[in-house]
Amino acid sequence: MIFLVVALLLVPIGLLLWQFAVHRRRLRDLQSALQQRTPYLLDASGGLLQEEWRGLAATANDLVARSRSGDVERAGQLSQLEATLGSLQEGVLVIDDSNHISLINRSLSEILPDAPLVVGQRIEAVIHSSGFLAFVEDIRGGRAASQVELEFAGKTGNTWIEATGALLPPAPGGSGKWVLCVLHNITRQKRLENMRKDFVANVSHELRTPLSVIKGYVETLVDGAADMPVADRERFLRTVQRHTDRLHRILEDLLALSRLESPQAELHLEAVDPATFIAQLVGDYSIRCKTTGHQLCLRLAPDLPGVRLDAGKITQVFENLLDNAIKYTPSGSQITITIAAMATELEIRVHDNGPGIPAGDLPRIFERFYRVDKGRSREQGGTGLGLSIVKHIVQLHGGRIGAESGAGQGTTIFFTLPLSPSNGDTPPAP
């Protein structure tokens, strides 16, 4: 009897222990499913609270489904945000309340290539600009202007940006002020503005000298022409004529340069045998070289391929280069023109054995109005626009231009022209 009573007592206890083990395993499985955000599959084991477990499992699976749906939605929104920010030409930078970079877009690294912007780093460590850091603090303090212009010094040159900024709401659980900055690269506009200012200043300077001379001599002639000796009057008039011619040359070169820089600039291309074409140009200049005491030498590589070019404009290129070589080298100097075919280009080199160009001046010789020896250039009648015109003509043909020189080592100006395509089509515009 006692054993029967004990057995009857052990059965429900064992059942309870078994149910406890089942529920404990189910809890672990449910916890794992929620952590891994995977559906929870209820086994077919019976027992107490089976219906309650089914409800709990359904609720857990609903939470998992919502969580995964939210993840997909957030991933889509994040992809859209990254695509939107990536397509912006403006740089976007988000700085958290502790001055760490929270977000950037691709354009920012293009605007500031010298700054290795990495999310998570402090802004002071990657952007070394006191002006920009002060701008960020002004945004936080509500003192920033709507737009500011800032200059960043870099290894390859300075970068100008136009910056705007705004405060962002604190992050969840935080209270600090986050900052959104939008940076627009205005370096090109700044350079164009500086070029315009330099151009106006240079034109004013170039025109002022001959105009002042003409004005002074004309006033003298007007006031004292009746009493002035004939020889003096003729000398004055010749001076006025010389400076008038100089003004005319400057204006003609300015008009030529304006036409070449215009988007509507056109080339009248024709198929040309370079050996014949350049030999004719050299022959035309040989007479002038004899009168100045210069030696002109032409070196042609054999079997030069044909090119398509605007004969009038390329003739202007050679005239400018040979004029410079004659003007700025002493009598008796040798001027050598070398022509050779490269893989896809025809290379023309004009070399003289004159005094050469200092290394510091060499990168700027193709700028408008730039002169290495300003006084001597004006005495020779140069306008300072010849090499700039040459550069634009060569680039309009799709070629390259450059210079090699050194003080006392002579000067070589070289340029290239694309070889004629095999199908005879016009070379693509640069």
C-alpha cells in the first residue's frame, strides 16, 4: 500500500518535472529566436499551457517579422540616403556633439582630397582649418552666417569652398548639438575671378603705356606745331605711329584670343602632308632669318603620316613661335624645327640656342600677358599674347603643348597634333 501511494505521488511530480524541462527548453529556443530574429517553431509536444505557448510563439514571430521588416525598410532608406548624398556635387559632413565625424559623402573627399576624412575621427584631426572649426562652433552657438567662404590649404594648391550649416536634433538618448555642414567647391569660380581681375589689370597696363605716349606727343604737337622744327615734328609723328601700331597689334591679338576661347570657335580642317606644309613655312621664314643673322634648320623624320589641320591657324602657331625665337635670341643663333611621328600624334619641336627661360618662369609662359623679360619684350614690340594664342590653337586641334628650357640652355617649345584617323574622320574636339 505504501509503495502504491508513493508511486501515485511520483507520477504527477515526474510530469511536472518533464513539463518544466520542456518549458525551459522552449524558453531557451524562444530567447535564441528573438536574439537571432528568426521565426520560432513550436514543437508538437503536448502538456500544460500548450495553447498559451502557441500564443506566445505567434506573438514572438510577429515581433521577429516586424523587426526584420523594419531592418529591410531602414536598409532601403539608408541606401536611398547614400545614393542621394553620393549624387550631390556638394560635400555633406555631419559632426556629432563630441566633434567626431558621423557621416560624409563622396563629394566631400573630392573637394578636400588632402583630408583623409574617416567616420569616427575627430574633425580637428582631419581638417586643419581654424576658420572651418570656428564656423562649426558658430553654428552650435547660433552665431554663424548663412554662407561663408573658406580657404583650405592643400598639397596641390588652395581650395575655396562656400559653406552653409545647420543644427540637427540630438541623437536618441543624447542631448548634445549635432552639426550638418554643406560645402560647395568654388575654387574654379575663384580662379576665374582672379583671372578676370588679372586680365583687366594687364590689359589696362598694356594699353596705358602707348596711350600715354600718344597723348603726350599729340598734345605737344597741338600746342607747339607751328613753332616746332620739321625734324622734331616728323620724329613725334613717327613715335605716335609706332605706338598706334602697338595698340592695333594688342587689340588684334585680344580679338584673336577671344575668338579662340569662344565656345563657337571652329576649325576648317583639311588633309595635309606635314613635310610639305612645314617645309613651305620654313622657306617663307628663311629670308627673314637671313636678314636677322639667324640660322633656320628643319629636321624631318622619314615617311611622316598625314594630319588634318586648320592651315591658317597652324601657320599662325609657327609664325608666333618663330617670331619669338628670332626676337629673343641674339644674331647668329640657330633655330631648329624637328618633326617626328609618335604613336597617335605628330610632334613638332621648335628649339633655339638663346639665353633660355628661368625655371621659375617656365610654367607661366603660356599665360596671357606674361613676359619673362618685360622691358625687353615691349621694346621688341611683343604683346604678351602670342604663346597664349598658340596654346589655344593647339588645344582646339586636340593636341598638347609644353616647353623645356633653362637659363643659358636655350628654349624648346613643343606641341602635338593628332594623326589623321584611318577612316578620314575629323579628330574629336578637345
